[in-house]
Amino acid sequence: MTDLTRLTSGSIAGRQQRLSGPLRDLHRAVLRRFLATGAPPTMRWLRQAAAETGLDASSAQDELAAADPHDGTPIQVTVYNGTWSWTPATAVVAAGRATDCGTECGSFEVVCPNTAFHASPESARAWLASHAGLDAQVLDQDTAIEAGRLNFATLLTDPA
């Protein structure tokens, strides 16, 4: 069994550190939009959100794209009636934490900026090789789902 506890606390990844405060705010707004709608934001929404943070939408989109890890392959993960579906079927997750943070960082600074979906284990390993300074591993789909449950299940459960 993979030890997932080391992935739930730690530090900020290098790519997150390189984002300016307003760009980081826009990135968080985009993630919240995904969560709220289950779909990517429209360009109209992105232009408005960028303007609200004082950014030019076009350059902000380019900067975010340059900071997000990818090999160009779209990845989709869905769950319906408890059944998970991954496209492509070979998709995996690279998850980890920066090794230079110490104890000051919370899990919210670790999981999101150091989690990257990849179309294949090979793509994930190549990304990890270019990100020295991360204590990371490639998670297969079942392990990634379990890591997600460990990190988010209580946040998404209605306490009533």
C-alpha cells in the first residue's frame, strides 16, 4: 500500500511560487469555477475575473498555461453512481510536496500546487524529473481516488 500521509502536508511547489498574487488569485477563482460548474470557465467569465484582479485576460491566460504542467493531452475524470471513468484510460496523477517548506505550510499549499494529472505514467515521470525538489510519486487511478478521498471527503460531506 502506498503511504499517502506524506502527500497531505508540506510546501508550495515552484510553479505556484512563480505566480504573482493577482495571478494566483485568478487561478484559485478558475479552480472554484470548475468546482461550482463542473466545466471550464468561458472566455467571458475569465476576462471578467481577470479584470477583477487587475490583470489582462489574454496575458493572464498565457501565464497560467505556461505554469500548468501538461503534455497537451486532455484528461477527463468523471464519476457516476460510484463508477469512475478516466480518459485516457492510461491517465495517472503525479502527487507530492516540495522538500524545502518545513512545517509552516498547510495541506492546501501542498496538494493542489503539487498535483498534476498526466496522460500516462511516462509523461508523469518526465514531469517529475523536471521538478527536482519535490517528494513525489506517480499514483495509479485507484490510489489517486483514495488520496482524493483522504484529502477532501470530509469537506464534501454534509454534516447534517
